[in-house]
Amino acid sequence: MKINQKYLEIIRFVITGVISTVTTYVVYWLLLPVLTHSISFLIGYAVALVVNYILTTSFTFKVKATKKNGLGFIVTNIINFTLSEAFLNLFVYLGVSKQWAPIPMYAICIPINFLIVRYVMKKL
């Protein structure tokens, strides 16, 4: 039985995403007692960004890391970070605790990020 390559790509994206999301979330939780939720999220996101790029190129989409797709990856992550930060703040504003507000934010932003990153990694 041959598994469709697109399904394998999605599975690899999920694995990479879980690693990146856990990294971001752990750093966020560790910094939350001493920093604002926005700064904690920014630092966690930045830490996970490096690991995410390495895994995205070498494991998820199996493409060569280049300046062009590296720049595209940074741009897509700026878009994703902005969207994530907006939803994080929305959920905090709506009364979700700062500790748990990233959960619904991830549910919205991760699928959007997959589509954007996939396009950039495959086209650049």
C-alpha cells in the first residue's frame, strides 16, 4: 500500500509543528510569571523559529535551505506571529486565562500557517 506523499507531508508538518508549538508554549509558560503574555510569547516564538526552519526544510518539505526560502520562511512567520499575537490578545481580552489562551489561538493559526509555509517552501 503506497501512502500519498501529500499525506506524509502533512504528518511531517504536524510533527514539526508539535515540536515548535511545544517549544513556544514551554518558553511562554516559563516567562509568563516575570513578563507580559505578549513578550513571553514573542520570546518563545523566536526560540522555536530557528528549530522550526531547520525541521521545515530538512524534514517536513525536504527542500534545500536557501536564502530565498529562508527569507520566505521569515516573512511567513511574521505573518503567522502577527495573526497568533492578535488571536492570543483577543482570547485574553475575552477572558480566557493567559496560561490557556494560546490553545484556541493555535487551533486557528496552525492550519493557516501550514498553507502559507507550504506554498513558500514549494514555490521559492
